[in-house]
Amino acid sequence: MPRILHLRTVTGRGGGPEKTLLNSQRFIASGYELRLAYIRPADDADYDMPERAAALGAPLVDIPERGAIDPRTVWRLVREIREFRPHVLHPHDYKTNILAVLLGGWFRLPVVTTMHGYVTLGGRLDWYYRLDRWALRRMRHVIAVSDDLAAAIADLKLPAERVTVIENGIDAEYFRPRAPRDEAKRRFGIPAERLVLGCVGRLFPEKGFDLLIEAVRRLVDRGYDAHLLVAGEGPERQRLAQRVAELQLGDRVDLVGHLADTIPFYEALDVFVLSSLREGLPNVLLEAMSMRLPVVATEVGGVPRLVRNGENGFLVKLPAPDELAAATMLLLDEAALRERFGAAGRECVETQYSFRTRMARVQAVYDQVLDGAPQGTGARLDGQTREAV
């Protein structure tokens, strides 16, 4: 049975790592043995991945580290590789890409990475970006979640057979409405007649939540009885809360924090709004569409692959406060249009972005890599050659 060791740098409680945990169960069911090594700051009080992994029965290795460069992290990964004896290392971000290439070279293991998108915060992460490009050249295979991410590494001149675009997929049976919208609104203390906009994501500058808050001010000024819910945590929380106060939107905008279960959140929305400055192919957009929500989204990254302008949502160009407000008004004005866009979005997810299809494509990449693995792969695993797959 092929064994895959996923590597991920994690902070807090949400985002891509959570998706990887959910995905792991499907791979285990389809004949793969997985282990998830999550590297996180030792002092991260919000980190709760072990509890989530236990609830899902996911095999998680928790690796706390002290500082950006902690030799104990490397030694812990070495120990896990020797114990688990993986056939493939699968990192998911800058730091684990670099670690996986170094460890893969030592243990003679192929490395497959997934590019989920770049977050540019400056400082140390700029160095990670440069080192990441060095690491990408040495990957056995690169999976990009959107065409624009694949295009971003075109200058590396990797052979075409080593780069595959595999768009995100979700479980549409799980992401479906269950409770009436009026009831869901009441859970958040919002009157049933008020029109609710919402978004989900880590509170980082790239998500453009400040643009969305500005758009809500414009809606309220135009007389719309609108409310905004923002789900997520991150370093921008204080700045966003301050902006809400400055715009006198305290009774119209709620930063609800991280939500372990986003279904009740989606159920409370009339319109989902994505205000990102850059994206790959965002899972939250797939989730919202699967929940039969009409969407307004910035025209960035892989978003136009999901949102067909005027069919299942509206696309707007950056800079966006006025554009977001104008597109949202069109949906708030017409319940029938919201219903039509929501139904079209649900159909799009069901027919084109199923989780099962995505998993089959990732499995095909693993099979390709393992079929092409040279003799002696894994020879440094306690001095023994890895067994045939």
C-alpha cells in the first residue's frame, strides 16, 4: 500500500490544513496510507488541529517549533520518515517544500508539492519565496490548483509532464443547505428581513476584507438594510475592527471569528462576497456555491473559472469597493436573480468540482511518480530499500 507523508506549516485553526485533514480520509479509503506532519509555533494558543484530527480519525503528527529555524523540527521529521517509511513526501507551502526537498534528497524519496497560492507578507517570507523556487525545480511533480499558479512558475521551465493543474473540489453532499435562512439569521442575532452578505477566510491583507467593509458602507448609505458577517481569524482583525468603528458600522458588520462548522454560517447568508486581491481557486467559493448562494467575486486568479459572470454570480475588477457594492445591489434587489444564480452555482459544483474527481487526479499523479521512481528510492530508510508498491 503506498504511503504518503504530508507536510504543512500551520498556524491557528483554519484554512488549507483543515482541508488536508478532511481529504486524508478519502485517500485512506481508496487504498493509501497517509500521515500528516503539521509544523506549528509552540506558543500558538489557537492551534487545535490535534483535536480535529482525533475527531476525524486522521493520523496527525504534531510538531511544535520554537523560532523560524528549529533543528528539532528537522530531527522530528527524520524520525517520522524512518518510522513511517513513506513512498512520497507531499509538502504544501514554502517552508515544507524546502524541508521536503532536502529530506527527500537524503532519503532518496520523490517529492510532490501542491501550490495552493502565494501569500506575500514581506520580510522572512520573501526569502522563503526565493528558496521555494529553488525547491520547485527539484520536485518530482508540482500540482497547481489553478492555471494562473501554474503560469507563475512557467519561467522555471519545468517539463510539462511534471506540472499538473488539479482544481480544488469539495463534498457537495456535505455542503448543502439544511436550515431555513430566517432561522439561521436569528442564530447570529440578525433580523430575518435583513439582507446578509458574508465571506470566509483568514484575516490577511490579501483577502481584501477592508474593501468589502467599505462596500457595505456604500450599501447602507444607499438605503439597503444590509449586514455583513466575516468568518475567520488572523493578524488583520484589529485593523478591520477599527475600520468598522471608523465607518460607524458596528451594528452592520460582525467579525464572528473562526468557525469550526461553517454550514450554519452559509445558511444565514443571502449573498456570498469574495473580495480577495489574489487567489488560486478558493475552496470557500466552491463551498458557497454548493450551498446555493449567489456570489460576487473579484476577478483574480482562478476565480473566473468558477464564477461565470451573469450566470451564477458577478465578477468585479479591482479596485473594488464601488464595484462590489454595485454588483451586490443587483442581487439584493432581486430575490429571483439570487435564486437563479444560487441554483446555477450548485449545478456547477456538482458537475465540475466534485471531490471524488479531484482525488482521482491526485492519485494519478502519485501513481505516475511511483511508477517512475528510480531503483533504490528510499535506500536511506534505515539502510533498507523501500518495498515495491
